[in-house]
Amino acid sequence: MSNEKDDKEKVDEKPAGQETPEEGEGAAKKGLSKKLKIIIAAGLALVVLGGGAAAFFLLHGSSEQAQKEDQAKEAAAEKGKITYYPLGDLLVNLSGEGKHPNFLKVKISLELADEKDVPLIDAIKPRIIDNFQVYLRELRIEDLRGSAGMYRLREELLMRVTEAAQPVRIRDVLFQEMLVQ
């Protein structure tokens, strides 16, 4: 029996630095596996930290912007009471080349700088609505898509109402309802 033990010990003993092909691959896989795990963990950490930082800056920036807007509105309210003037519903046929006509129904209010201007707006309301109708009829359905389309529409209407309502100061054009069909 001692011979068998001695033979097994001799077989198990290998000169230093020599590995069987199977053991060499296993060690390489373990090393690769550890490196891969470290790289993945570092990548995930960067993504999580980057996302957290982006969320912080976006939320922090938007809260500062909201505070500035609130301060501006408060300052305007102190100067004169802000008044909203409803223009009512406008229904127009949009420009297009399709077989079926497209319609735009929009409900608009104007933000006036001073409530003393309401009688003046009452007097020129037909001119304002006419300017809006002429512009809206030339729009295509593509012009109204997305938030950029809404922004451009607001800016155009504000420019037109400001021009028509001189010397009354119009602060903004507000959409209460918009339906494109």
C-alpha cells in the first residue's frame, strides 16, 4: 500500500510552472472573468453616477427656472393685476392637399398686462380674430406637430396680436384647448 501512496504522490507532484492544458485555460478564464466583472461593475457605476448627476442638474435647473418665473409673475402682479381675456373658440380649415379636409379648433386666452385694457381689447377683438384666422388657415397639419410646433404657433399669434392691439400690452397667448382633426 505504501507503494500506491508513493506513486500517487509522484503523479500529483509537478515541477513548478508546469500546468496541464486544462488547468491553464481554467486559470485564464478565471482571470478573464474577474477582469470582465470589474469592467462591468465600473461601467455600471459610471452609468448610475452619471444618471444621478444628470437628474440632479436637470431638477435643480428647472426648479431655479420655475422660481425665476414665479418671481417675475409676482413682480408683474405687484405692478398691475394680470388679466386673462378669453377670445373664445376658433375653428379653421387647415391648408392641405389630402382628400379629407383637416380642421383646427383652438380656444385662446390673452394675458393682458393691465386690467384697464379690457375695454380696448373688446373694441379690437374682431381685428385680432381676423388676424388669427388668416394665419391659421395657412397652416398645415405638419406645422402643428410636437412642442416645437406649438411654440412657433404661440410666438406667431403673440406677434400678430401685439401688432393688432397697439398700444395695449399683451403678455402672452395661452391655449386652453387645441384639437386637430
